[in-house]
Amino acid sequence: MNVQENAQLPADLVTRLTQTNLRRTAVTNLSGVLQVQVPDGHAGLLRIDGKVQPLLAAGQYAFWRYGRQVEVALVDVRLQSQEVSGQEIMTRDKVTLRLNLHATYRFTDVLAAHALVQKPADYLYRELQFALRAAVGTRSLDELLADKTAIDSAVTEHMTTKLQGFGMALESVGVKDIVLPGEMKAILTQVVQAEKQAEANLIRRREETAATRSLLNTAKVMENNPVALRMKELETLERVAERIDKISVFGGLDQVLNGLVQIRPIN
């Protein structure tokens, strides 16, 4: 076997090295062999003398170290998450917010990602920071509170452009928390209370207007309708009687009604 021509050991030899029960005799000087286990959901980034080789799929591998430098880095190709926490950013109207962002991504081309940047995860983190600052810094506090998904959309658009050709794809992104300063919380609470109070006053005025209009319509009906007027008088008397335990009537019921309700002045 010429170890200079092929750095990778044959599969049957790798099995013998890794499974001791298959060995007939003890093997010594294994320091000259690099053994690598690539687990499921990962890929092995192989470099021989600094040159990137084809990716290693999940499995067991071994390489000769004699006369060469062999390195294998394991890359997780499953869906991964990235947190961007504690970002203090000033909005367009000079309000400082503290935000926490969560994103998920995956590698679409491991070789391209590691060929273009030394640490793809660090590159992703920095671009998420830049995207978040751009999304918040160009909007006012009212705009952010009115449309909480605006930040997510802006960050997604930014990252789609920045990750193109870098062997990574953003699966999802979202702002977990938006923390306001203490004094701003108190101001917003007062604003909300004032808005709710104004809404309550508007509803009350509408009800009062409707009640006044109803009374006016009732008065117009009774003006030319003695029967309706008499029924209203009886209704009024009934309400008065509900609040009084005992009533003494002098001069008959007509005298009581005439004393309680007088529509027109006596000439």
C-alpha cells in the first residue's frame, strides 16, 4: 500500500482498526493514522495540506498522516438556531429599545460557506445585528408598536440578500422581546389611559345624544296625542309610587296627576 498516493485508508482496514475484536494481532504506532467518526446530521470538512477535499458523509474514516497534514472539521447540517440578544438600538425618534432576536438557518452548501468565510456562524450573527439595527433605526416607536412584524420582514429581506451565494439559508427569524426604558413605559401607560378615557367619553356623549333625541321624539308624539300623554303620566306616577310606602290622595286621582305633571302654564 502506497500511503503517499492515497491518504484515505480502505474501508475494510478502517473497520479492523476501529473494531478490536477483528484484529489478529495488536496494532501499534496508530499516531500516524487520523481516525474520524462523522455522526448523522453532520458532514466532515476534510483538508489535506490546507486544500479542501470532497465532503465526508456520515460514517467512519481514517487517513494516513505520514508526510501530510490532515484535518477534519465536523459541520452540523441540521437546522440550527442563532440568538442575537441584548441589542440596544435607538429608533428614528430617539427612543432606545432593547431587543432580542431569534433566527434559524441551515447550510445549503458547506464547501461554499467555508470557502468564502472563515466562520460562517459569526458572519451570520454580524449580519443579523446589522439587519436588526437597520430595521429599528429607520422606524419610529409608533411604527414599530403598530406593526410588530415589520422588523421580521425587514431582517428577512436583508438576510436573503446577504446570504445569497454563501451556502446558507435563513429558515425563520423573529423578534422575541422589545424592552422599553422605565420612563417610556410610564409615558405609554399614560397615553393608553388617555386614549381609553377619550373613547369612553365619546361613547357616553353618543349615548346622551341618543337619549336626548329619544326624549324629543317622545315629546313630539305626546304634544298632539292626549292618550299617549295620559299613559306617560301614569308611568310617572307608577315610578313615584315605587319609592313611597304610603300615599294619601285628596281631591281624586286627577288632582294628583294635574299636580305632578303640568305641560302648559295656566292662564
